[in-house]
Amino acid sequence: MADPLIIKICGIKTPDMLETTIAAGADMVGFMHFMRSPRHATIEQLATLISQARGRIETCVVLVNPDNSCVAEVAALGPDWIQLHGPETPHRVEAIRAEAGVEIMKVLPIGSAEDV
């Protein structure tokens, strides 16, 4: 049997956007914590949104090549997942998993069919 499809809506920045996502039936909500993203959410915004979502929908904070202090700061907020969207090596992913104590999702670049 195939794994079920999981819908994650990413780029949520406000409580109203979060409520709309939950009402629409998404399985997971994503928050960008990357300064160069137009959807960047501050630590303060993340704290509010993760608290509002807790127990209602799974939460995922997207990070790009984070340093240890960033991982610790985000993990302390209690998201269900951290998604790594940078050039993190397998060794670094394992170190982040051990440090954060939450589920880790790693994005892998695919440039062509040969990469799959």
C-alpha cells in the first residue's frame, strides 16, 4: 500500500493565515525562518504560531544551513518538525537531529531525471 499523501502549507506568517490553513484541512503547516525569504517569520512570530497550532496541526520550521544557536532557539519552541532546505551534509543533518530532538525533514535538490 502506498504512503498517504500529506499536505503541508508553507510560508505561514500570521495567526489568520494559520487558522485558514487549519480550516482548509492541511496536515502540516510550515513556517520559514530564513532572513532572505519574503515569508520569513521571526522567533517571536514562530513562538506565537507554534503555540496557536499545538495539538491542532503538525508544525514545521524551515531552516537554511542553520548554525547551532539557530537550531537550539527554534527547537526550544517545540515544533513537530524542522525542515532543512540548505546544503547540509548527511553528517550535519544527523548532528541537527541529535541536537534538536525533533523530527527532521531534509530537502534534496533534483536538477534532472538522473538525480532521482
